Amino acid sequence: MTDNPTILITGATDGLGRALAAHLDADGARVILHGRDQATLDQTATDLATSNGLADLPATVRADFADLQQVRDLSAQIAGITDHLDVRVNNAGIGAGNDDHRALSADGHELRFAVNYLAGFDLTLRVLPLLQAAGGSVRIVTVASLGQEPIDLPDPVTVVLAPRSSMQHWSCCTAVQRRNAWPAASTTSTAMTNHRCRSASEQCAAPAPPMSLPEPFRGEVWDVDFDDFGLHPAVVLSINPLNIRLGHVAVIPVTGTQGPEETHVPLTADAGLARYDESYADITALQPVARSRLLSRRGLLTRSGIDRLGRQISTYLGL
């Protein structure tokens, strides 16, 4: 690693992220600050430059991790600032909230699963070329939390709700997967969770085949190459990003034939469907398909559509 490494810190406007940014900035690192509010980012950058007696403000990038499209745009912002990254610090995250209400992200995922897991995972994959470009000893550092507990989630549309600690698992698995293609890289976690990383690395010793991006997510409509009836649109029901070796996702084929309200959920134009005058998700045809069978993304169900589909599936399956 160089004497003046380029370091991306997510969630850098307060708490641990801000303290880390201030320390690294004072040590001469080139810090890139991430936050979700530009005014707060600008103030943080000004405060750091002033307190450290620096003429130049740290670079800033903005994205709300509750919206995966903003996460994808964020990688482009970062690439516009630097041609390499020496360190990527996964710090952004949110807590449990004040009540038991189930909050959803802009994409219809459980909010904490989206912010604390999916967003960091997606961003890290997208900035891997910048980390590879740095060469030498680069790092992916993941900040976890002791605020974690098992959750019994009855919603069949969501395979798992991951606390921030789940990032430890994919950080270690990423290191194992990339070992041959990226021998100079290593992935670290907090010291108190190193034993978990060793366990995760052992579990991931047999890496999966490379995954195409973007990954299919719950509520998206994709063209799927089915064994029985060929190319046909379907709603993606679930994917388990925690298990990088999972080869299949559950999908519900789309039909133009109206059926019972209990099993046929109407879809809107947001789903990108034009094959039928009216389109329905046929719950009775629910089935797993290999991810390689998902060929192109058409659109995304509305939040209300995703919620209704989840309720109908629970009723149909007797859950």
C-alpha cells in the first residue's frame, strides 16, 4: 500500500465513519467520504480540512443505500474521482428502528437487509476493478455490529433478513472467491469477529461460478428460459445472497389469462410487460429456475404489488 492511500469510507458523516475519516485524513490519506445528504457531506469535508489544516477538501460522493440504483450510480461517481482504491471501508448501516413495523427499501426489500447487506455487497463488487487497479496490498474492511440476533421471518418472499454481521460472511467469501484472480487482495473484519470470518472462509472454500451483474432481486420481472415453455416473463420471488453458491431463484411465471383472485395477482405496466392486454402472476406455477436462465430484466413491480404478491403467496401456501 502507498504512503498516501486512496480510501473510500461509506457512512462517513457521523459516528465511527467520521472519526475514521478524520484520523486517516490527518495521516495524509486521500479520503473519499460517502453519505446520503450532500449538505452534511460538504460540512464534514470542510470540518476535516479545517481541523487538519489542509487546503484541499476531501472528495465526497452521495447515495442512499436504501435505493440500489443510487448504489449503482455511486460506483460511477467513485470512478470519476479516482482510477484506483487502496482501501474500501464498509461502514454505512442502520439500526433496528423504534418499532416492529416492517420497513421496505425503494426496491421493495426489507430495509435493513437492503442497506446493511445488499447495498454494501453490490457496491463492493462494482468497485473491485478500482481495487484491483491499485495493486499491492489492498483492503476491504467491514464494520459489524453487536446489535444482532436471529430473526424468524414468516414472509416467504424474503429468504433471510441479514443484520450487519452478515457482511462479515460475504467479505470473507469474496476474498476466497477472488483469491486466484486477485492474489494481492485480502479482506479483513473487526478483530472480535475474525473467528467468524475464518469459519465463513472454510464454508466458502469451493467458490461458485462467476455471477453476472446485476443480480436478480425480489419483485423484478425477467425474461426466463423455461424448460417447459421456452422464453417467458416471470416475477423473481426470492434470492439468497448470503449463500453465494446458491444456483437457483424462485420465480412465478406471468400469464395473460385471468384466474382466481387467490392465485392470480394482476401486474401493472411498471413490470415492463406488453405481451398481454392484462398480465397476472400465476402463483400456482411457482418454481425454482437456475439463475443462468434469467436472460434480461423487464421491470419492477410496485411496492404495493410486491406486498400483495407476498400476502397471496402466504395464503396459497398456508403459511
